[in-house]
Amino acid sequence: MSKRVIVMLLIGVNAVLLTVLTLTAGRLPEARAQAAPLASNYLMVAGEINSDHDALYILDLPTRAMHVFEMDRTTRKLVHLDARDLKLDFREGR
């Protein structure tokens, strides 16, 4: 095979690969969340405690409580740090 034939063959293969990539990468799969009956009872927010530690705040709406979790990097598990009773914290007359 001559050098010209090999170059033309490589250009053709690249064109086919580019076409396939363009056709398949153009559409992302659609994400669908599952509906849970009690999903609206909780609210989760990720936040920062300080520059080295992140936290997960969970608001329990029926009991009006807030729980704070932190990731233990050694065991790679969530650790419950604290809980607050929001009814007491936000009561009137304070």
C-alpha cells in the first residue's frame, strides 16, 4: 500500500468515528427521580463548617428539628454531630 492510500484510509476512519461520536454524544440520558410518599418531610443541605470540613444539614420538618452530620474521612462514614430543636430556637418572645 502506498502512503497516500494509508492516509486516505485513516482520514476516512476518523470521519466515521467523528460522525458516530457526534450522533451518540449529542443526547444525554434523561434523569427521573422516584416519587416517595414522605419525601417532602425532609430537607437536606450540604454546607461548610470551616475551610476543612463539610457538613450535611438535615431538617426534619414534622418534628421541626435540624441534624448536623460530618464525614469522618478515616472511616468514610457520616457522623452525627448535633441536633437542634427548631421550635425552641425560633419561639416567639426571645
